[in-house]
Amino acid sequence: MIEDFLTHGLDAVEDAVREAAAAEITPRFRQLADHEVESKTGPHDLVTVADRLAEEHLTASLTKLLPGSVVVGEEAVHLDPGVYAALRGDAPVWIVDPVDGTRQFVHGDPHFCTLVALARHGEILASWTYAPELGQLATAVRGEGAFLNGERLRCGSPEPGASLRVATAHPDYTNAETKAVLGRLDVEGVSPRPCGSAGLEYLRVARGEVDALAFTWPSAWDHAAGLLLVGEAGGAQYTVGGEPFRVDRDNELPFAVARDEATAVRIRDLLRGGE
């Protein structure tokens, strides 16, 4: 059934993502009232009414498109962490981040997106990265390539001799230990900077605008769509343990994502403490 859906049902997913954003996100951009923004785990971990309603919208539409599927969404997991276990189950799973880059969204910055990925048994099969205010929709299907607004994406490789452009976990979301690990990237030949929306950073790697990413947290909704997008565009990724990051297991963090194999290995080795 899922094979048939991957052949015939993906256009309907794109429509569902666009419709959720049009109904619940874009009308609230730069229109949020104070009571529509709350903190979850801390002052930098924000959630808005748009996040919640968009996830509810997507949960209803996506499970209708693929009967028997389930949703692992950021807001649902916040309310019930047990929802995350569905990633290890047998049912097809929609992995949803309704507003990736909520801080940007709250502050009127258009660099936010909606992330949706379809996975089964830990394998990411298809993904959608939609930035409505930027007019960008990136899609990927396992084995069929990655595309931005219908144009094929290819990561390419960094320019020889140029300093590697690397986006890393934002310091507002890291503790002293992870700051120290990420500090290993502050070496000659590497130019790290804090990342914004994770989904848009993955898209920048797939477009060849950023050379690598170094992430320190495991949340599947931040990574699933982008990992497939970069992989299908020719990129590579490794955890510091040497294995690829997977959404259905505990991963050894941090992990590196890059435009090509050599760059992924370079960033991974630096994160390990090597040269």
C-alpha cells in the first residue's frame, strides 16, 4: 500500500502542506497577539497558536491520505513524549514540524518553514520543506532525487581551499558541554556560525550554499525532511560514532551533515576531537 502511495499520492501531500500553511500559519505571520505565544521548556523554546493548529491540520489531512499511518509531531510529543515511540513501530509515520523556526516566525522573520517527512521502519521515504514567505517548496523521494520548486538540487562539493561554511546548533539551545564540543570547529579552514531554522539550513546544504551542519540534538521533526533532501542531492552525514543518523534509534551525538563525503568526515572528525 505504501509503495502505491509513493507512486500516486505524493502530489496530495504537497497540497496538504500548502493548505495547512495557508489556513493556520501565513494569516498569523506578523499578526500574533501576546497571548498566542508561549514558552515550553525555556525562554527560547517558543510555541504559538499557529504551531498547534497547523499540526492538528496536518495530522488530520495526512492520516486521511494514507490510512493506517500515524503522526509524530513536535507539539504532540511535547504533550505526550510516548508518541515518539511510533518511529520504532510498523505503521508508516508522518514526521511533522509545523513551524520550524518558531523564534523567527514570532519575530517577523520570513525564514521559517513547515517540515513533513514520511518514514517507515526508520527509513525516510519522502520529504517536504515548505517556506511559504520565501516561496520555496523543496521535495525529495528516496531514490528519485531532490528538487526545489521543481528544479533538481545537487549539493556539489566545497571549493578547494575555501574555508568551510558550517552552521551549528545555536548557543541559546546548548549547554556548556555541547558548546565545548562545537568549539572544536573553531579551527583554521572552518567558519562556523549559529544556525537558524534547521529545515532551511538543510536546504542551504542541498543547494550548495552552506558546506556542512553540526547538530547536537536528536528531534526527528527537525532532521528527517532535511536528511533525505541532502542525501538525495548527493550529500552525506555521520554521527560521531561513525553511523548515519536514524530517526528510529538512539544516536551518538553530535552529527555532521555535508555537501559531500569528504566534508562530512572532516566535520565528524573535528567533533570527535580529531584533527
